[in-house]
Amino acid sequence: MSLKIKKVGVIGAGVMGATIAAHMANVGLPTVLLDIVPPKMPDPLAKKGVSEDSPVFRNYFAQNGLQGALKSKPASFYVPENASLITTGNLEDNFDLLAGCDWIIEVVVELLDIKKDLLARIDKVRAPKAVVTTNTSGISVAAMSEHLSPEFQEHFLGTHFFNPPRYMKLFEIIPGPKTKPEVIDGMAQFAENVLGKGVVFAKDTPNFIANRIGVFGMCYLNQLIDEMGLSFEGADALTGTVLGRPKMASYRLADLVGLDTLGHVADNVFDGCPDDEKREAFQPPEWFKKMLANGWLGNKTKQGFYKRAKTPEGKKETLVLDRETMEYRPKNKVKFASLEAAKQAPGSKGKLKAMYYAKDKAGEFTFRHMTEGLIYAANRIPEIADDIVNIDNAMKWGFNWKMGPFEAWDALGLAKSVEAMKAAGYTVPAWVEEMMAAGIESFYKKENGELYYYDIPGKQYKLVEMSPEIILLPSLKDRNKTVMENKGSSLIDLGDGVLCLEFHSKMNSMGQDIITMCEKAADKVEEEGWEGLVVANHGTNFSVGANLMLVLFTAQEEEWDELDWMIKKFQDAFMRLKYCSKPVVSAPHQMALGGGCEICLASDRVVAAAESYVGLVEVGVGVIPAGGGTKELLLRNTHERVFKIEKGGLYPKQVYLLPFVARAFETIAMAKVATSAPEAVKMGIFRNTDKVVVNADYRIKKAKDNVLAMSMAGYTPPRPIDNIRVLGRDAMGVFNYALYNMHKAGFVTDHDINVATEVARVLTGGNVLPDTEVSEQYILDLEREAFLKLCGMPQTQARMAHMLKTGKPLRN
């Protein structure tokens, strides 16, 4: 069953409620956002003389929440215009607006009596069959609704978003005791298909799945660092990327979440789970209580476990709290032999194993920390979830872990790790012992490209169910669907006559392997009768651009002919895809920068994950886009938008190009990056005909569908363009004047002027007369010439070296 949700009501306009409303608007749903009437006139309104009868006063909290969502960083809206879909109001004057909503979400204060009273009011106005959910993270779903009508209870459940709702994939569904199965299934489908979420099914227990396990890990960590004498920065070094977890690790994450929130969630377990075998771990240590008493709550109070401060020289530095003195000090360098060795281990699994089995202090810490977490998770089945898949997904989607607890346990080696646990005196859960005694050696296994998990009640493996909208390239490879491959890329058969060009180089940076495969892919689909080509991968990022190290090395060696050949190969490969006789559809996600953006620009169509960060950022390393990106931005802003006017008389014969060229110049010269796929459309990087997919897992299947649709419709490839009208040399004066003023005002550096001048020269067509018509190849030659010229400058080489060393741009 799929729920028909066309309008949403959100009650509670705090940070969470307002940003949930923002995400509803992001996916095109008109949304009502309500909050209470302020108990007294806010000072800003009093100064303006606003009366208490005015909607400006009465809707103040809701409107303030909406404005907060508009100003939030990271942005809550894909584009600010989406806020127009949100109607604000208050719970006294506008409560009847909820009658027209298909889904009503309460996000009010975490007090049971307040929630029960509010739900009783909703019960009186909601439309029949309208779904009502709570976003609580700790209060019992059953206790909230037991006093309400049977029909209400059948359509009531918990839907727990993680903060921030736009970005966090996890969506926990917590059925009530009387929730209809079709409502549960319908909400799961809606969350996955429309909201783009990853759904897990939780039991109605305190903190549900992710927070129950995640907060236990944090609470046990507090205990462990005291026992072992580790600092906060030491614990963060050992619980971050080396374990396949975010760089933010543990205590920096706690600062982001807020120590008050962390304490509240821990209290939920301590108060609500008297039978939890680790209940005492949820009691905060004394130093944590002192931090709460001091108001050191993390980022919201500008100090927690860490804080930013100025050195005597005026530079900013990060300080860390010393638990012994309760004073802040500079961070110490964290050094452990096992940590350094683990960093060199291959892949996340290799790093995890290296740390877990290490014999120094860091290894002991990792062993104890991981073991407690793994056993705790195993003991929570079936208390908080029915199977290991829901727990693993909750931790991956809610805390951005690369591996859930049971996937990590498999990575450690089940038999070897259990032996080590027992030797250290730990008690392994009975069901794990029983599983191993039956000869089952892992929680998951792969067969014929499909993933299976160990089902505890059935005592056998069961297939991990997968949406038909999801295509997994590793699964296809396991089924021998690889058509061709090299070190950096592969061609994979997606079925139905569609090939996929996959990148798998380091950070998916584009080097010779990928460029060669682009040309071979175009040859393959044309010569062997394939329907078309998808360009996609499952990397952390779609592509961060060209191999900068190779470019810098070649420039430093002054191998200019070699560098010219390399850039020409980039251009030719992307032009080959652009004019392929079969449709080419790119499916970017996360970062698609530089060359990653250019391959999208060369495609017939883009099917982008909504969370795509797209831009031509080459000026940051002192060059210009030279894989066709500058040319394509010029075409999209002029040739595809501005047409010759044939009429005479009062009308000019040509549309004035400068404003359109200036738009392309600003995008490239300022290295603008779209922070969502809809914004990429708004900026003119993507076309209005390109598609946006909210659920990133669906993009490869949707891209394949687009290839097939274009093919079935009778695809006709575009023809090379030889009539691009350019402004010519006269327009360079306009750009030079603007750059001069920016330089005099201190907005740009000397080398910024060098780079921006080359951008302008290419976009205006070089040394030609105004309104000259040139070809694509002519613009590509200008791109390549400018790129080589800039690579020869010491300032550009310094920028490249600095980016490679620090990951940050250099302004020189």
C-alpha cells in the first residue's frame, strides 16, 4: 500500500519541527507549520508596536522557526524558494488547517501529558484515515495514544527523523499496538520513495534503535576513558575514521548534538529500562555533571568538550577540556604505534582489524570499546528490533558508520573475535554461541550477487530484501556482469541493453584509466548495439575531478606537450560521450566537482541525487575548467538560451550577450558550487530537463530508465555546434574593468586576476570581432591554451601543491 500524502501538517516549530517542514517542502509537499501563541510580546515586536491581535505576534514562533530554517547552515532547503510551500500559523487560530492534511507530525516538547492533550485535539479535527505520527525520541508511542479513538490509534505511529532531517538518511518507524499493517507499510514506502529515507523498524522502547545503541557507546566511552586515563582528543582519534566512523568521532559529535540532549537520552534509558544489563553505564560521571552545571553544552554554547579560542598572536585554535582541572588547554598530539599502523591498512575493514587486535594501549582501548558495543547490540535483539539488519542500517544511516555492529563483527572475524572476547572474560550472547555451534561463521553472506543475513528465530540465513528501484553495481559484478575494466573504472551490464560506466579510482579522481574507458564505452554502445550508457558509481563522491597530482607533476617537469596531450584527451573523451549515437545519462551524487561536473555537462541528461554538490572549481587551484566545462557553461548560458532575432525595425537583430556570458563567468571565476541538485538547475549547471532523485539509492535505476525511454522515443544525437556567437575582444574591457575594481577593493589577489582574465578570454571567444561565430573545438582550444598558460605560473603550482597537502585552497 502506498499512502496518498499530498499535504502535511507539522506541529512544533523548534529546530526539529521547522527543518522537518523544510524537507517536506523540498519534496514538493505543501506544509502547515503551527506552534503556540507566545505567552508574552517578544521584544522585537514590541519595539515595532505590534498588537497582540496581529498574526505577526500570534504566529511569531512558527514564523521564527521558518526563518531559522531558511538561515540554517547547512541549508535546510534545497533552494530558498521551497519555503513558499510552508504556511505558518498558531495552535489557537489555525488548528483547523490540520483538517486538510494527510499526514500530521507532532514535534512538541518531550512531556507525555502535553503530547497526550495535543493528540486528543488532533483526533477531533483530523480527516478520516489521515496519518498522525510523533517524532519523539524517547516517550512511549503506546502511552501517548491509548486514550484516543480506535480509528486514531490505527493510523498513529512513531516516525523518528534524525537531525538535520534533510541530510540524515535514517527514518525509524515505531508502530503503536493498534497501528494497521497497511499504514506501517505505506509510511515505509512513502518515506523511502518520496522523502528519500532509509527505513528501519523499531520497537516501542526508550530511544528506539540508533540512539539506544549509540548513546550506550558514548556512555561506556565516558567510563572507559576514566579507567584508562585517555583524553577527549585521544578517544576521538581512536573512535573516528580508523573504525569506519565519521571524522567527527565521539566527543566532537557530542558537542554538535549537545550535552543536554545526550544527558536526556541517557536518562531515558536509565529510567525506562530497569532490566538493561548495562543500566548503570547510563549514569553520567561527575565531570559530565559539572559540565552541565556550568552550561558547557557544546556548540550551542560555544564550548563543551572543545572550544575555539584565540592565541596571543590572534590566531584561532581549538582547545580541549581537561577533566582533572576542568580548564581548557591546547590539544595534545595523539600518538600510538597501532594507530599509525592501522592508518596504513587497506580499507575500513583492514583498519578496524588492525586496531581491534593490536596489543598496545590503543589496541586495548579499541578491543574493550568495540566488544562492549557489539555484545550490547546483540543483546538488544529482539528487545529493540527483530533482526540484525535493522540495527546495522540504523547505525549506518543515523550515525554515518560505514559498518553496522554486525557487519563490523564479521569484518573482525566472528570465530577469532569471540575467542578473544571469551579469553578476556566477556560473556557472548547465547544466540551467537548457538549460531556458531551450528557451523555458521558469519552474520551475513553473499551468494550469486545477493546478500543474506542470519535470522535468529529461524536459525538460518534469509535474503536481505531490496527495493526493485535499487541497482547495486557490486552485486552485478558478483554475477559476472562486468564487460570491461581497468584499474580506475569498469563497464558493467545493467541489463535491458544498458551499460554503466563506473569509476573506482581513489576519490574517483579522473586519470588516464577513466578517460580511456569513456572512449571505449562510447565505442562499445555504438558498435555492439547497446541501448545506451549510464555514468554512475557508489563511491563516497561521484568524482572530485582530475588527478591533480599528475597535473602538478607534469607541470613541474615542464612536460608541456605531455600536459597538452592529457588535456586534449580529456576534451576528446567528453566530446565523444556528448556526440555518442546512443543516449548517455550521468547519475551524480555527493561531490561532482571539476571533471566530475564536466562529464555531467557532456551527458544528454543528468539524473542527480538531490544531495549533489556540483561545480567547476578549478580556479581554486589556479587553472580554468578545460575538459569542456567552460565551453558548456558558455553554451548553456548563451547558445541554448539566446537566439538570433530575425525581425528588423524597432527590434535589434541580435540579443545582447554580455549579461548571459557574465553569468557563466561568475559561476566559473567564483568557483560556485551548487549545494543541491535543484540549486544546480537554478544556477544553470544542470538543465531544466535533468532529473532530481531524492533517494540517492534510486538514481542508477532511474538513469537506466531514462536511457531506455530516450532510446524508445527514437533518440537522435546532437550535432556538433559551429555557430556559437561570442562577444569578442571588445568585451574584455568590461571584464577587465570589473576585475580591476575588485582588486583595488581587496576582494581578489594578483593571481586571482590572472586566472579570472583567462576565464573571461575563453568565454568571450578570444581575439575575434564582436558577434563572430565560432565552433566548439575553437572554444576547447582556448580552454586548453589557458590551462597550459596558467599551469606554467609558479602561483598556480603553489595552489595545486597546497591543495594536495592540506585539502584547502590557497589565496596567493
